[in-house]
Amino acid sequence: MRSMEPAQPYRLTDSPWFWATLFSLMALVGIGLIAPKFDVRQRQIEGRYLGRQKAAEERARRSAGLPATDLAAEAADREAVAPRRIMPLWTLATAAGAAAAGSAVMLRREWASRR
């Protein structure tokens, strides 16, 4: 004969939704903390990429016998207009926020059903 043991109380930390919520919120915090350094670093990387791209275009113009463009004037124009990031950080923050919101909703539903 089996003895009837009392059911263990539901702990919030037993839910995988709790951990999904916690990790996605920590991702948002991490993104917020690294955003300033990321922007500086991303600007450098994208600047090198655009420079290499422009140099390749110039080599192609010269090999085709076309006159060279004024690189200094174009660089000044590019700096005057703040370029959009090729790889923006808000996309990652949006994904982490959506994951946090979705897992929080599921955690709330699970918590309500256990009560």
C-alpha cells in the first residue's frame, strides 16, 4: 500500500519560463551596459569596411581608365551625415525584449494554473 505523501509546493524556480525570463532580462541589462562601447567599436569596424569598399571602387575606376574621385571630399560628406549602423544593436535588444515578455506571460499563466 502506498502512503499518500503531501504534494511538494510549487516553487517559481522550478519553471523553465522563470529561467527564460531571467536570462532574457539579463541579456537586456547586458545590452544596455555594452551599448556605448559597442557603438564605438561598430563605428570603427564599419568605417574600415566602407573604406575598403571605396578603395576597391577606386581601383576598379582606375583600371577602367576613368578619372579618380575626390576621396577627401567624399569622406567629409560621409562624416557630416551621421550614417546608420549596418549592424544596429536595437535588433538584438528587441529580440531579447520579446523573449522576456513572452516568457513572462507564459510564467504568469503557469503560476496562475498551479494556484
